[in-house]
Amino acid sequence: MIGAIVSAVVIGAIVGALGRLLVPGKQNMSMGLTLVVGIVAALVGTLIAQMFGWADTKGIDWLEHIIQLALAVVGVLVVVRVQSGKSTT
């Protein structure tokens, strides 16, 4: 249980950071928000990969990681879009 939580945080941090790197321009996101986007992307990506039987292969699950990264990019884009819509008054 604790190993799964630590794993989700570590993979989420990596996936979230890579997602931010792939989105062009400057994103006004905190590291905490990046971590949350990455963790959500990692969990949802794993669920999708398991649903289609693409996870739990021998070796590295590349397709699962690609799905997680794509979801992180979408998550970063959504957060940037939502934050840009807020007024600063």
C-alpha cells in the first residue's frame, strides 16, 4: 500500500514535469499543481492501459507511459486554459 502511494507520487512527478515540458510556452503552475496533474494522469493512464490489456507486460510498459504522458499534457493544457480565464482583480 505505501509502496503504491510512493510509486504514484514519483511517477506522477515525472509525468507531470514531462507534460509541462511538452506544452509550449510558459505555464503559470505551481509544483504542487504539476504533481497533482501528473498523479491523476498516471492513475488514469494506468487504468486505461489495464482496461485494454496493455499493462503488466514483461519489462517496461511503454504504451502505458505514453498514455500517461499524453494525459499529463492534456491536463496541463486544461489547467493553463482555466487559469488564463480567471481575472486578476
